[in-house]
Amino acid sequence: MTLQGSDEQTRIGNKAVLNCAESLKVARAYANLLGEIPSSFSSVLRTLISDEAKGSLSNNGKFAIGRLLKSPALFVPLYYGGLTFRGDAIKENGGETPDALLKTFSPEDLSGLVATTYLYRRVRTLISDEVWSDLSAQVKPAAEIGGHVGVGIPKIGLTMGMFVGALPLLALGLFHRHAEKSYKVYRRHLRSKKVPMDLDVEMTTWGCTRFDIASVLLQIFGYGVGTANTFAQGLSCLTTEGQGLPDEVYRFKVATMWMKELSTEGREPQIKHRGDFYPTQQRMSVMLSAISGIAANGSKFNFLDKSKDDAAGKETSPPEVEVEPEKAETPLVE
């Protein structure tokens, strides 16, 4: 498919309306700029997502994620991600070890940490240092604030909270990858209007929006068409407070409202809340403290930028995860 938005075709101001199927087709072409996800990541994500549906981490899941965590390059950022979102539990479960991560996080949350870290690093390799400096400065706090909202409101969840914050922003890197000048024109447009996004301009310039690309990424990672569609629907509802939306869509819409209100005003959204999407007093306190800290001082651990050189312990490689044999399942292979 020929992508829109070449440096000779930059257009600002003309509204383009494409049907959902067509814009998603275009979005998939942009997502393909990432290249194929290595099987070492894709197989782990599929296994963890399957385990979440079954209700617990299987031996296959332990084997798959344990093999991935043998690499300090991935273990270290995930460990600091653990400290970011559930630091007390990480310390109680053993500290800087793979087992601590496995005991602390659900299969889905492990998948979310892996997917976000992988995508962050992959997009970094595709764009210029100048653009990455600007983009990563937006992605890092958004991922952490979204994650804290998801932890505070379990109906949203850590993984989907992180995705709400990070994926649409990382999708912008693919717009830049395709046409650098078009992207720079768009960034100037946003600054001049003092707005975080202009979906009409994105659709006109590139034939899809950041939310379309984020939706496709969810499908590629293995979260399913249903989740991908409700994700895009919830984030695209810009003119409503979510009344009348089904819970599957509302979870993403309300996540954006909590993220915006907590990071800018330090308070809950001033809306009529659905009971299941309102945190307990204890969760609210923890969430407010974490997000106010990010807003005031930036990230405490900056987990997405961590590398093997940031390992806290003396060992250069994390110990292996111990897995009991499970005859009913066959270990994944590369």
C-alpha cells in the first residue's frame, strides 16, 4: 500500500474522512514499518496473554518469560518497571530477581511491560535523535502515569493504562519515519494551536490517526481484535465524558480522563463516575502520590531508558527462573 504524507504532499487544514476499515488498513501499513517482531518477543507475548485468559502463569509461561529475562538488557528495565508500579511487592518478593517479577505481576501485566519496552526501543531505532528526544520526553511520563492509573483502577489495569499513555505517542514515530518533513510541519501546527493532537490533520496528512496505529499494534502484539477496536473507540471519543459507552470502551476513555486530570490538576476527573472505575481510598492515595511526584519531579526510576549498565546488583546476569516440569505442555522454541 502507498502511504500518504510524503514530503511533497503535506496538507494542513483539509478534513479527510475515511471509513474505519480503510484507516485501519493504512495504519497497518505504518505499523509494518517496525518490521517483524522477533519470535523471542512475540511467542512470549502470546503465551502470557493466553495465560491471563486461563487465570494464572503456566509453566510454559514461566519458561518463556524466564528465557527472555536471562538477558540483562531486558531484565533491568522490567525490574525498574516493577519498582515503578509495585515497588513494595517487588522488594517483598525477592528484589532484583526474575522470580520477584513473576510473583508480583499477572501474566497480562508482564506482557504489557515487555511489549511497551520492546516498542519503545524499536521506535527509537527508526527516527532521528532530535525527534526522539522530543518524543521520548512525552512517552516516558505518559506510560508511567497511565500505568499508575491502571494500577489504581483495576478495571483499567496496568497494561492497558500504560498502553493508553505510550502507544499513541510511539505511533507518531512511524509518521515521522515515513515522512520527516510532514511530521515536523504537524508538530509546528500543534505548537501553534497549543493542542496535544489534531486527529483531522493526522487523517488528512497520513490517512489514519495515532489511535488507528495503536489499535493495530495491539492486534500485532496478540491482544485481540476486540480489545484493539475498543481501545481505538475509547481514545477517539474526544467530545464526550463517556456516558452511554459500554464498559469495554469506557475503560479506555476514562483512563485518558484520569491521566489528564491527575497530571495537570492533581485531582480526580470532575465527572459522574461508574463505581467499578473509581479507586478505593487507599489506591487513590497511592495513585495521587505517584503521579504528583512524576508531574513535579519527573520519573523516579525512568524504567524505559534503563539498560544492563543500570543493574542494581553485582551480578551481570539475573539468575534463571526455576520451572517445574509440566507434562501437559510443550516448552516454546525459537
